[in-house]
Amino acid sequence: MEQITLKSFAKLNFYLEVKGKRPDGYHNIKTLFQTIDLYDELSISKEAEGISITCDHPEIPTGDTNIAYKAAEIFLQENKVKSGLHITIKKNIPVTAGLGGGSSNAAAVLSGCKKLFDIKCSDEKLSVLALSLGSDVPFFLKGVTAVGEGRGEILTKLNPVAETWLVLVVEGEKPSTGKIYSEFTNTLTNPEVFDKKLEEFKLIKCARGGDLAKILYNDLETPAGKFFPVLFEVKKALLAAGALGALMSGSGPTVFGIAESKSKAEEIAAKLSTKYKRTFITKTINESTK
């Protein structure tokens, strides 16, 4: 095999609880990850030497600051592969939108390199490499529906949710995740209440839109709103248009609304797209990066 092409899926956080700060500077979190049917396309091909990247999005770096480049570099080094690589990225996931596009690309490169070079690398070792690249990267190796704890890397897979249609709105410029976390205080949450919500959700065999709407929570929404208050305007607009529930994903700025059907998602999107140009329709999926 000389080349492999993979889908690099985006994610949403239906639930995000931020706990205390860790000695390593990160925060412990509890989150509910979900892959969605919005993906970048990555092609990875063998080269004689070196690592190179091309991308159709002008804001994506193509040098060694790209997380996909770092993923290729660390995989080749750890597995003593002498070959080089060329990575082509076709971007469909909005950039710096809280949807995990970069982390998903990194996971796709790790997974793709394992297949391309037929390396007998254990899932555990691959997860360790993934975590060295970013807190969300291990999730994208497994995907689907999972609770993430620690930095997000301690994963517990749940029963897949039923197909649920979603409307995504990306509006406003995102400040650094570090700034948003710096605004966060533990006085914003009542862990016992939300732990109970999450535990109840775990028992649902096949969650649907209404079930997901009940679990929606994000500790970072209020501090993020200090930097881009438009997110609350978008939430209000999604709910007014008929969404069952709405929430900011991750550290923003994407806000998503849960729709009761595909036709309802199309109706909601039609109402919002006249004002918010980056409005997308997608759905939950039960696939991982591949």
C-alpha cells in the first residue's frame, strides 16, 4: 500500500464539566463526546523522505506547527520508520470552531500511518502518542459516544445515540482556550446535580434528541460569553427556531441546536442562515476516524 485516504470526523461536547486545575497546568474535566457527520478528508502517501502537507484552506499551516505534521513525525520516530510522508488535507470542518478538527486530523494520521506501514502498534501505545499531541486526540481514535475524564483521555464508551439531526452555527472570533479557562471558576457548577444527569444518561440504551437535550451543559459557556456574547444570541435564535436544546460545544465558538428530524433541522437552518453565514446541518454518527 502506497497511499491511504481517511475521513477525519468532527465532534461535539453534549456535556462539559470543568473540575480543579491539575499540577501539569491542565484542568480535569468530565465530558460527553460525540462524533458527527462532518469531516475533513485526508490522503496520506509514502515519500522517499521528509514530511510535507498541502491543504485547501489558507489558514491551515503546512509546516511543522500543523498537528497532523507532528502526528506523522512522532509516529515515524516512535516506530523507526525510515520513509517520508505527504499529507493532503481537504478541510470541511470549520477552523478553530471547538469541533476538534485539528485533533481529528492528528488521530487520522496516526491511524492512517499504522495501516499504511502495517505497523503492529497496540491501541494503548497509539493512545499514548495521541495524548502527547492533545487532550482530545485519543477520543478521535475511538470516536462514537464516550465519556471523557482526566484531561479527556480517560474514555468510557457508551451505547451509541440514535441518529440525531443537528444545526451548527459558527459565529464570532474565538479567543484562546487558555483565556476562557482562566475566566472559569468552580462556583459556576453544581457537580452533584450534573453528575446525576450524566449517570442517568449512561443508562439509556439508545438516546434520542430529547434525551440529549436534557443532558446539555457546558461549564465554559458563561466565561466564553464574556469574550463573544453573540453565542447567547445564537442559542436564543436556535431555540426560537424550534431546536429542542442548544449549547456551545467545547470552548466555542460553535453553538449547536438539536432538531427532532432532518426536515426540522433544514427548517431551523433556513431561518438562521440568512443572518449567520456559517450555518451547517449535520447528524450524529456511530463511526470513528478511518
